[in-house]
Amino acid sequence: MISCSQKKSSQSFTAMNTFMTVSLYSSSAKKSREVCTLVQKRIEELEGLLSTTLPFSEVYKINHSESQPSSLSPDLQSLLDFSLELYQKTGGAFNPALYPLIREWGFTTGDYKVPSQERIEKLLQHTDFSKLYEDEKIELDFGAVRKGYAADQALLILKENGIKSALLDFGGNIQALGSKPDGSLWKIGIKNPWDGGVACALSLESKAVVTSGGYERYFEKDGEKYIHIFDPATGHPSQSDLESVTIICESGKYADALSTALFVMGSDVAVDWWRANPDFDFILITKSGSLLYSEGLEGFIEPLYQFASVESVKSVCQD
Ligand code: AMP
Ligand code: MG
């Protein structure tokens, strides 16, 4: 247990299009402030590498160049290696090569439109992420993983500086280091997709908690709702049966990439995928109002909404 004489220090800033807050506990207020500033600088450095819109970023330069770069920064190389592995493992549901489609639908500017099917099929031709080093027309977008990667990097800085208790809130991406200073578990609220309130509470320590939801960004046209999470198989916004997906595990980047991938898969395939790869916990909220969660969360999850049904999913199929 950490002593209660620990002082809290919080710093908020905007990066990666998100309001971010770093809260940490340390016996020295001066030290806490210094560590918060180191974290903010590292996040800003990562944004300078991974942004799709800042013209000096590494990703921007790759997306706007006709040739392959001769060398990559260690951060980008590490994200590409991780992403390639996850692209394969998720059968392409996680795909950071959808940028031309995301742009065409207007999600980069807010100037939304439904492109023609012909245009979508043309743009899909350069979204095979496994051809990253062969297809020079591939354009990158790490929107589904960079906040998780940034949280992992922030955690490294906290640990290097001897911090044992901290909570990072990177707009829907939560990363808990250790437990609260009094030794009790952190209590994290998972957003209710319908009214913005809290759907359920989670008690945990030393975990990343990342939620992907269609409610975060979408537009409506002719009675159809088009969300910012794309189905790489169709080039259209996902129409899965899910309203939100929350992933709980140690690695922020894994939680972030998986929250997006499992959303695209839909509840049945997502549960099967978890049974084959049971190295994380999940919370699925379906469009029909059901709450499904992995059995590892039993005793740590508290539903706070009148769901149509609540089910703890077992790792071994019992049907
Ligand atoms: P998230 O909020 O983590 O689910 O990430 C969604 C963001 O990732 C979107 O705003 C897009 O920039 C990008 N994206 C959308 N669909 C996918 C996908 N299937 N795989 C990878 N990135 C995606
Ligand atoms: Mg994600």
C-alpha cells in the first residue's frame, strides 16, 4: 500500500484531437508537476509523428509522398510492426490503411458525404495493409491505436520516475497505474451510448480500459446513421450489432486496436475471437440493449443501467 501522504497532481492538455488528463500521486508536488510535463511532452512528440493532418508529421509525409521512406522513427516502426500483426490476427478488421476511405466519407474534415459505390471500390484497392511495403499508394491512419500507444509510452515515463499510482484519461482511453494511493481499486465508469451517462462501473488496478463507440462521431443522412468506425471489408461505416466495445488488458495499444476491431466484427464473431485469444477482458453493449462481459470481470463490474439482458460470457462455449 502507498502512504496516504501522497499528493495528487493533475495536468490537462489537448493532443491527438482529445482532451487529456494525467493525474498522479507522489510525495513531492514539484516532482509530480515535472513528471506530468514530461508525459505531455512525450505525447506531443508522438502527435508530431503520427498525426494525419499536421504537415510536418512523419505519417503526413508518408501519405503525401510517391515513394517509400528510406527510414522510419522507432515509434512508427514499432506501431507498424504491432499493427501488421494485429491486422493478420483480426482477419483485417483492424486496418490502419483506410485513410483514403475515411477522407472520402468526410470524417477528416466534417464535410460528410456518402460516396458512390464505384468510388468506394476504387479506394478499397489500396487498403491491403499486408502490402504496406509493396503498395506505395497505401495511406496510414493510426486513429484507432495511437491514443493507446501514447498511454503505454506515458506509463513508461511514470514508472521510470518512480510513480506507483496514476490515472491517465485520454478521452475514452483510461490507463491505470497501480491502485489508488490508499490501496483501493480505481473505479472507472463506462459510458452509456444512449444518454451519455454511466452504463456500468468497473473496479480495477494496473489496466488499460479503452472504449470504441459509434456514438463518438457519426453523421446522419436520409435516416441512415454513418459512424467513424469502418468495416474494411466493405469500405462503409460499420453496421455491426454493437453500440460500444470496451477492452480491458495491460497494454493500451492492444486494448485500443482491439476495441475498434471487435466493434467491426460484431458480437458473435467478437466473442469467438476472444475465446481463441483470451488475453483480455471485454464489455460489449449491443444495439438491442444487452450487456455482455467476459467472465474475468465477474465481481468487478457493476451495471448501472436497465439493460434488456446482462450476460457473463464464459471462455468455454456452453451452448
Ligand atoms: P477508435 O475510436 O479507437 O475505435 O478508432 C476509430 C478511428 O480509427 C476512426 O476515427 C478512424 O480514423 C480509424 N478507423 C476506422 N475504422 C477502422 C478500422 N476498422 N481499423 C483501424 N482504424 C480504423
Ligand atoms: Mg481503438
